[in-house]
Amino acid sequence: MHPEFAHRRPALGLGADQPPPRILLLYGSLRERSYSRLAVEEAARLLRFFGAETRIFDPSDLPWPDQPGADDHPAVCELRELSLWSEGQVWCSPERHGQITGVMKAQIDHLPLSIGAIRPTQGRTLAVMQVSGGSQSFNAVNTLRLLGRWMRMFTIPNQSSVAKAWQEFDEAGRMKPSAYYDRIVDVMEELVRFTVLLRPHAAQLVDRYSERRETDRPVSETVLARL
């Protein structure tokens, strides 16, 4: 990245960017040289440059969803705790047979819409990315957008799709300069902006009538007086 063209605080003026936005990053391949992991590592470096705090989840020990005892597995507990910790997330999957990988889907399936009264994904921002072994495609990011909507997340407009990913990283695992790299910079910059912008409003934006009825939470008299 050329620092002279980059905002160190891209959300300046949109809201309080301190404490640093907390971003969880998930990737969808267990290969020794996983390009989705390398892309996520590159994204995490950029997020830290933009002032965010990052955590990358390692799915290598994750059991399959619905496997007996899975809810109590240490990796599942870690994933859910990280999701609760996060204010925003990055999901990056390889495209396999025109879709996201099972590893990617398993991580999302281990994140329930609610754990009691706690919702580990609702109201969080989301950036979606994919890597492909062949020509550029958008099947995986389209699926990730659908899943993000289902998980009640705010998916940002921009996205990244890296074609022929095996050509885009050097031997050390760093991404080479390219339009693909520039797009990832754009996506991470935008994710920080949207996370800071929505930070003070996230709870209100996902406050639903149906859920207030279900949990017997009447609207306060102060709010009713304004209606």
C-alpha cells in the first residue's frame, strides 16, 4: 500500500473511532497454503493500519454443526465469544463448485441467531471476500451476502473477489501489488467507516417490535410520548 494515499483514520468525523473498532475475520480453507487465510491476514494488516483491533479465528479444530457435544467444544465456544466481542466481521471463502466451502459454512452455522437473550451477529457490520483458483467470479460473495442478511448483519456495499489467487501472493504469503489488492484496501477502509458510523446506533437499528412482544418488553413511556 502507498501510505501517502491512505487515511490512517478513515472514519474521522463519522463518529467516535476510539476505542478501536473490533473486527473478527473468518476464512474458509484448511490448506497449508490457504489463499483465503492469506487474504484475511492481509485484510487484518490493513484494518490495524486503519486503527482497528483484529482477531482471526482458526477453524482447524472446529467440529461439524449438530455433531454431538459440538456446542461445548472449545473451538465453538471461542468462535461464539469472538463474535460477541466483535463490532464488525470479515468473511472470506474460496469458491468451490460455484459456492462457499463447507469450512466457511460450518463457522457461520455455529453462530446461532440468539443464545438466550444474546445475539452474536445481529447489528454487526460485515465485509465479504472470496478467492478463486480460476477466472473472477462472485458466487461466493453473493452467498456470503445472503448469509449476512440472514444473520441480521449490515453488509457493506463494497466487496472483494480475487481471481487466480495462486498468482497474487508471493512466497512469503504477502499479496502482490495489483488492482485486487487495492480493492481489499478499499473494502477494509469502508468497513471501518461503516462500523464507526453505526456503532452508536446498532442496538436501536435492530430493535424489533416482534421481539419486544415476544420478550414482553413494552416501549417506555418516554418513547411513546414522542410517537
